[in-house]
Amino acid sequence: MASEPMPRWKRRAYNIEALRAEARRVLPRAVFDFVDGGAGDEHTLRRNVSAFESVDLYPRPIGGSASRDLSTTLFGRRISMPLIVPPTGLAGLLWPDGEAASARAATKAGSIYCLSHGSVCTLEELAETGLSPRWFQTYIYTDRGLTHEMAARAADAGYEALVVTIDTQMLGNRERDIRNGFVIPPRFSAGEIANMALKTGWLFRMRNAIPKITFGNYRRPGGANDLTTLHHRMLALPDQGMQWDDVAALRAVWKGPLLLKGVLHPADAAEAVANGVDGVMVSNHGGRQLDGAASALDALPRVADAVAGRAAVLLDGGIRRGTHMVKALALGADCCTIGRPQLWGLAVAGEAGVAHAFDILRRELDLAMGLCGLADIDSIGPDVLARPPAAREASAPAETPAAIPTQGNGADDDAREDAAPEPAPVAETGGPAGPEPTRYGDWERKGRAIDF
Ligand SMILES: Cc1cc2nc3c(=O)[nH]c(=O)nc-3n(C[C@H](O)[C@H](O)[C@H](O)COP(=O)(O)O)c2cc1C
């Protein structure tokens, strides 16, 4: 039987950077920049990726395996590889029903999709698709009633985990968006409008979806629900004075896994664990918030030390290669995320594009593990690094995790060069693989097990 010819976009998008170039080709410049850009001088955005270059691998070819097992367990759920989709708002601007398309690809890849508070669809609409596993991301709002309402809606709609993002209490200085007029209400120049008109594929696909773009989760029956009104409402909501007590209060009401996203400091990681958090996402929001913040990878080893296996550690930011995942896991992460790579795939080919991003990274991870002599995810540790974390830290004065005090409860690089194998089988889901299901805590033992 003759195999289907590979579509042109797929041939061109042979790695994540090439997928990004394809996304640049198909998206209006303002939309591409909204996804691609970071805050201020984009120092942190660049560092998120370049930090991986200062970590080298030490392969041990003898003793590997003819086939690698890339699967792992996160909160009792078996996933096909240590890679999930973090929350990314306005995915529906890249592809019609973008959130559902992306969630479909992620779940078919045996991964997890986290819906953003700022999704175009409502959290209930995504739940109606039946796609699972699903997580939901929210904030601590000035109106604590709203914080708890969002959590209750997510619980009612069957979301498994709640991600609370703590680094967006003020909106970062996204200068590409200002330059492009990608603000609310939009202030596009004639040049931007002309550029948009050239992107005929996107315009045609999105012709019915564009008028309906809004922040679905903030819609109120009978109220004004247009993008501008809802955006202004949203910006006023996150609390710049949130405290650890607020995390503890959410912990008390949210029965599933609770994650904090935006943790860089080891003391905050320890505090998160002390407040009952089940997972920390080591993240600077993909360089979109505080420019000058440490890269996620640089922050990772100290966070992992502080957590000391008591919660899951997720590396969020800069993953573009399979080797990046090996390095992150060797430095203490249990899992990684792909924000922009998933969105670039979505922009290029909807569900198939996101699936392609997963395929690329799966193939690269398998190759990296094979060449390093690593048979499975659990065999990835510090000894795969040429310079293990302890040596990397030696020159930096750092508190030991035990000494970290806890209080108890207490968005242009302007380089605009306009530029697979069969999907791996979805890993078996349905519970822990062995007697020690997770190495970061007592999720099952706490009796908060959820229906996997
Ligand atoms: C277009 C876009 C929208 C995002 N929206 C959200 C959001 O609504 N909530 C959130 O916590 N993080 C959001 N993020 C940050 C991502 O969750 C993630 O931290 C970041 O993309 C990781 O970096 P990476 O793109 O290098 O993978 C967004 C990122 C992008 C690129």
C-alpha cells in the first residue's frame, strides 16, 4: 500500500525552530509576535533557551537499551513522555477552536493539556469535548470569591489539576505588542493591516472565528462580553498583594493536584510545599513577565533541592529539543512543558501541527536517550551531565534546602527570516506503574486520589 505523501508544511517543519519559521510565514506579524515575543529586551526569553547550551551531556553508550521507554507518571497518571502543554491564552486566535484542537493533539499524544484562564472557549466548553486529561489554570484574584468560583467551576467540569499562576499579578511589558498595535482595543497601522491581508490562509480559516474571539471564562450572562470589556475586567482582577494564606485557602478547597506556576526562588518552592502544593512549575512565564528574571533552567536545580521529592517539579520554558528534556530531567525536573512550540504547531496546521510538535520532540528525546545509553526516564539523573548540579552550584553561594525558612501557612528579535514517523502509540493510562507511583510525594496516600 502506497504511503500518503508527507504534506509540505511537515517536510519544512523538520524541527521546532523550523516549525516556528512556518508559523511566522502563515501568521499575521502582530499575531506571530504576540506568541513569539517576551517582555522588555527579551533577555529572559533568550536565556530560557540559551541556558541549555551551558549544560553538556556525558553519554555512556554501553549499557543502554535497543528500545527506550519514554513514559513517566505524573500525579498517578501514566503519560507517554515527560512533556505536557502549559496554559496559553487566546489559542483560538491561531486556529478555529484552537484550544480544543490543541487539547485533542495533546491527549492523543498521551500527554496532558492545561487550559488557560484566558482561553477563547469556556472551560465548560472544552470539558464538553470529553478530552482528558485536562488541567485548568487560574489566578489569585482580588475578589477571592472569583478565585474560588473558578476553582469550583473547574472541579465541576472535571478538570484534574488546578494550576495557579503567580507571576502575572501585573502584566509584563510586551514591547512587540505595543509596536505592532496588538493592544486592546487594537491600534493596527496601515502596514500591519496590509501584512494581515497577505496571510490569506489564516484570514480565510479564521473568518468566522475572529468576531467571536473573547476571553470565554470571564463572560457574564447579560453583560458586555466583547474582547475589550473582558480584557479590562481581567487586568484588574489578579491580586498584587496575594499571600501564602491564599494558596493555603485554595489548597483547602481544591481536592485534586494543586500546582503553583511561576516559581523560581527555592524559598518559594519550599513554602509552596509547606502549604500543601503538589507541584511547582519552574517558570518565568516564557520570558513574558519580568525581563531579567533567571531562566527556568538556571533556577531549576535549587528549586528541585528545596522541594526534595515532596512535590512534582515541572520545567516550564525554553524546551525546543529532545536533549533539553534530558538536561531538565537530569537537573531535577519530573516533567517539561511546551508553550510556544505547541502554539507554533497549532498556527501551522491545527491539531496536526501540535501533534507534529509532539512527534518531533518524542523522536529527539528517544534519540538523545538512545545515544546517552538511557533505557527509561527514571534512569535520567545527574550523572548524565558533564558537570552535575552540585559542581554547577559550587561557585554560587546558596542556602541549603534545610536552611530555607518557611512561614508555614503563612510578552523583537526582528530577525524575520520569512522564511515523521508514525505517531508513537498513546501510552497506557490508568494508574501507577509500580509500587512507588511517584517519587514526589504521597499523592495516593493522602487519599485525594482522583479517577484516572
Ligand atoms: C501566547 C502565550 C500565551 C500564554 N498565556 C498564558 C496564560 O494564560 N497563563 C499562564 O500561566 N501562562 C501563559 N503563558 C506562558 C506559558 O504557560 C509558558 O509559561 C511559556 O510559554 C513557557 O515557555 P516556552 O514558550 O518557551 O515553552 C503564555 C505563553 C504564550 C506564548
